[in-house]
Amino acid sequence: MKRVTERRTYSYLGPAGTFTEAALDQVAEARGQQWRAVHNVGEALDDVLEGRSDAAMIAIENSIEGGVSTTQDALATLPGLRIIGEYLVRVNFVLVAAPGTTLDQVSVIAAHPVAYAQCHGWLGANIPAHSHVPASSNVASAIGVLDGTLPAQAAIAAPGIVNHYDVEVLASGIGDNANAVTRFVLVSRTTAPPAPTGADKTSLIVELPHDHPGSLLEMLEQFSTRGINLSLIESRPIGDELGRYRFVIDADGHIEHERMADALLGIRRFSPRVVFLGSYPRADRQIVHYPDRYADDVFVEARDWLRAIVSGEPED
């Protein structure tokens, strides 16, 4: 009897046509599965935690605007989640409107706040007197203009919007940086990290024990003294009192590497709260290189040397 494979469900910021959908389309195992469009990051992660979805694709960082604070804060405060992959999407924007609309008729623009921030230059030069109406996504901004639920004549959206809706493209390539990229992560319930590939990244959220001179340096030394490069470090307020911060960290390497495991042990001893978000393949697949003195076998040899001393073995 042939076994029936149960379909998997993936949540993403919808509706169809968003950059998040483009990121999810890069996940080979998600193709042909059930895709669940949601309204925000919190809903996507709730889907995973409550079992409605097997995984969720969420934006975590933009090359222009930096970290996505709503995502970082959600990952810091919602237990039971694990990043299992990352994906990069090149970001480009178009200005769209209902058919028949012309650029000189536009005075109010609907846009997701992140998209709007990336188009300031073009908007200032071409529609200097405009006002902005926030939307929950790039596609939602266009839908709101088309159905009249948003008080705007035009919307900022991804170029793929033309494949899903009947819109007039008033201008293309309106982003201020042609090289803008958004980084997305695929998040599941807590599971064992994927096996190391040699081109991996480990993500953490670390709280400092208390505010004193050099506390941040002490945390960073846990990585630098083990030859680990940090590709991202951003601070976010913890929220319980002024001046207390947690740090979102991306470190090159995998938790199964001796140097990374040793660094995490040091961080765990140092910090009152460490959230391990995951070790997973880098989107760019660049191999992580490090000096020979930080190779795994060096850490193993040092540990064996210490074990021999403690056990009273004669030295060679």
C-alpha cells in the first residue's frame, strides 16, 4: 500500500505578491505545499507555536534599514522557536495605482513603513508634497488603493504586483538603493539544528548581566578570543527599565564547531539570559574561514590535555 505524505503548511506575510512570498519560493521543500498568508510577524510565529503551520518565513534584516525590530523582539520573547534557514531577496519597488491614474494626480501614497523609508529620495524628488498612509504589507497597500479602503491614490509595491492585480505602473525602480536586499529566516518549532555545511551562521539573543563599564566588551570577547566573526550585532531595549538592552547577534559558524560551542558556554556563564535562535546554512553559501589556531582539533587537543592533567596521567 502506497504511503500518503502529509502536506506541510508554511506561513508568510501575505497576500500573494509580497517579498516574503518571494523568499518562501526559494525553499525547495515548500514548493507544492500549503502556503498560509498572514497579516504580520506575530501571527506567523503564533501559527508555528500553535501547530497551524510547520514553519514561517519572516523578514529579519534589511541592508538599508537594519534589523526588523518586530521580528527581533518576537524571537526574544516567544520561547520554542528555531531558525532553520535564511534567504535573501533583492528589493525593488514600483509605484502603482488604479488604471487611468496619472502621476500628477497622486498626493497620498500607501506603503508599508519599511518600503516607504526606502523610497524617500525618489518621492522627495518627484512628489515632494505627498503624505503617507501606512499599510500592513506592500501588497496590502496596492489592494487598499484599488478597493478604496485606504485614502491614497497610489501605492508602493513589489514589481510582482502586476502578476496578481490590475494596476497602472506609474514609475519603476523607485527605491533609493538599487542594491537593497532583505534577509528572511525560516522559523520552525524548536528542533535540532541542521548539520554543519562549512558555510553556516549561528544566531543568538544575549542580555547583559548589568550595566557597568566594559560589560559589552566582556560579551564580545567571548567570541573574539575564539576567532569567531560577528556579522550582526544590534541592541534592543528589554523594556523593563531604561538603559537595559538585549543584543541580537549573528556569529559565523555552527554550534557543532568546537570554537562556537566553547563561545556559547562562555556566553551562558556570563549572561543571565541567552536565547539560542539557531545554527543554519548561510544564504550566500560563503565558507567560513578562520585561523588554524581556532580549528576544532586545537580545542579538542586542549581539552584532552586538561583532562589528562586532572586524571594524573603522565605527560608525554
